[in-house]
Amino acid sequence: MNDTPTPGAPETAAQPVRFDSLSLDAKLLRAIQEQGYTQTTPIQAKAIPIVLSGRDVMGAAQTGTGKTAAFSLPLLQKMLRHENASASPARHPVRALVLAPTRELADQVANNVKAYAKHTQLRVAVVFGGIDMKPQTAELKKGVEVLIATPGRLLDHIEAKNCSLGQVEYVVLDEADRMLDIGFLPDLQRILSYLPKQRQTLLFSATFSPEIKRLAQSYLQEPVLVEVARPNATASTVEQRFYRVEEDDKRRAVRQILKTRGITQSIVFVNSKLGAARLARAFERDGLKTSALHGDKSQDERLKALAAFKAGEIELLVATDVAARGLDIADLPAVFNWDIPFNAEDYVHRIGRTGRAGASGIAVSFVSRDDSRLVAEIEKLLKKKLDLEPLELEDDRPPRRRRELDERDEPRAPHPVRRAAPTAPADPFFDKPYEPAAGADPSWEQADKPAAAPAPASGLSRYIKPKRKVAALLGGKRGG
């Protein structure tokens, strides 16, 4: 790897410049202006000239700094020499391939590239899993110059012979560290084996691990390292707060922070798909317009949830790390880490959803007793000590509900001792034992007693009947 000082080397600080000062075609400049951009971000100012010069690039910058434009604008510029109006698919082979780890990121990159290429005759397409292959196949068969894809779905199309990569001149590995994290390395190696050896390769990521550097050494030719921030750094525009909050208090904490800071929209990150679904339902019961975004949702459901969130129809988006990469939501004021991420690098990507393109934002992380190791991993990655603050929670429950819960928690008063009612003076009549009247038989005995029954000679009471001798059922003996 080339670490010597070169244009775009890490030790030179690039200042933003005007796009019209770069060697970009008027068609591209017109599209950029329509997007509302006039000046580059630091990563764009450093990377665009190097990509235009034909060098391989390793670009390191936190999310939200404009990496997509940093690689797509110079590649579109270089492909304009192939621009043509022919309807023949053979005149529109795949010349630039962009690989992204998630469907959301692939879709986001495709939307940006289409916006930049709208005034050219270059065709742009995106393919990813979770939806029907047939419409994608039909678009590929017509011919495209720029193909954005997730690795798995691209291999499906290659095996189905829906596209050929034999004329690819430019390859971009976007969020390469995430692709390695989720096990795409074998797929990447297969895809790269289909490409021509002579090509320009660009690798962009918010974090650089040793594995990423080995990948770059294998597939990039003397790349120029382009960094605009310390590796694994978080944006300075993001206010990071870590609060000690137990699990049962997190929902109240979210509601309180939203209220006190006047936050109208935010993403709440959790570590599990089931947790995302349950938490979204809980916030709905709290009266917040909420949607869940996780891997068990169909692609159509995920895209609809994102569209509603971007349109401001949803206040809270409860998401797993499937949403931590590639979501470009303008002016998102806050993100919450309901769960501390298992992978410290995911913390960087999560909070990168806010404070994008120079805007300010807040990232709130809730730390419980079991999160000490995960917080230590984040401190190690960021190379700084994190300040864990207590959070005083107000009671925002409705008065009636508050009273019910408080009564439930209060110690119950002991049951009063029941005292016997005062008794009347004793009556000697009721204390005497029962004595039948002389010569009187109980009425219940009179029906069964034969008339003039003699008193038994045994000395038993005359009110006790003697046993009657009956014939035994067997043997013919009589028992008494």
C-alpha cells in the first residue's frame, strides 16, 4: 500500500472547493446544482481528483461525509466517453460495478448515482435480494453502464447469465468492513474473479480493520490512502451522551429526552429483530407514530417504512443494525442506542445517521449494569474515556395511572382484627343437656317403629333399634 505523501494523503487537510473548479462535465455540474450542492465535502475534494487520475483509492471517512459522490462523480465523468443513444444492449455493457452490503445502502447509492447521471445517457440499475428477480432481469437485459448490487443477488444474476462483467473498468467496494462483518468475503472473492484484471478499484469505508487492509492489499494496486478524519472517529457535529438507565426505565427516558429537547424524529437502535418489533408496539401504545425496521421485514415493507420516515409521517424508527449503514436522512436530529451494540464499530455507524453533512445531532446511549464490557470496547475504538451520566427521570404517567401504580407499590395496611360481638347474659335453659319428654317418641322414629314394641332386654336405650337377623346370601346360615 502506498502510504507516502500523495494527493489525498491523510496528513494533508483538504479544504472544500467549488464543484465547478473540478474537471467535471457540464451535465454533471448541472445535476449537482439541482441537488443543491455548490461546494465539496473534504472527502470529495480529496478523492475526486485522485479517482479522475486513474489511481486506486482507499477512502476512510465517517458516514455522512459524502462518500457516494466522492466515487460516483469521477466515475461518471470517466464513463462519458462511452455515452451513446443506441437502443442495443450490446452498446451498454456494465462498466462500473458498485458493491454494497445491505439492500438499503444499495438502494440509497443507486438513487444518488441516478440523480447525478440524469442529464447523461448513461444507464444506472440496482439489484438486491428480497424482491422478485424478473424486473431486475428485464432491466439488466436492456443494458446498463453502472450497476449497484448486493453480493448475493449479483451472484444470482451472474449464475442466471443475466449480466456479464467482462467489460467492467471500475469497481467500488462501499462499506467494505460491513461486508466482511456479515460474511461476504467468499462472495466478494467470487465476484472479483469474474472481473478483468486491468481495472480501477476503489474501497470506501468508515472504519479500517486489519482485515480490510489485507483485502486492499489483495485487490488494489498501490492505492492512495484518503482520510479526512482519524480512522473510526465519530463526527464532531454529533453530541454523544451516555446515561445510566435500567431496562425498565428506558422507554420513559426516550420520551423525556424527546420532550425536553423538542426532538420530532429519531431512530432507536436495538440488537434483536424481536426486540425491535416489541419496542415499536410499545411506543405506539405510548402515542408515538412508530415503525420497525429489521431483517424479518419484507423488502417492500422496509422500503415503505423508510419512505414514511423520510416523509416525516413517522416519529420513531425502531431498527436493528440493518439500518445503521447507508440511510441518508436529511436533518435527522437524534439517534438512541437502546441497546449498546455488540460490535463497537457499529456504534460509529449508528450515530453516523445524525449530524450528517455538517448538521448537528445528538446520539444518546443507555447503559445498564451488564454493558460494561461493550462500553469498554467503544472506548478502546474511539481512544477516549466515556462519561457515564445519571439521568433523573420525571414521572410522565397520566395522573390516574400514576395513582393506580403508586397504590399498587405502597405497603398494604394490616387487616383489622375482628372482635366478637358482645354476648347477651347466659340463659340456664340453653346450658342444660337435652332430655326428651317422658312417654314421647321423636316424630322421625314413629313412622319406622312397630306399634307396642317391647323394650329391649339388653339394657340398650329404647331409641336404638336391635339388629334384625336376616338369612345370609350364601351358605344358608343366619347371622345376628
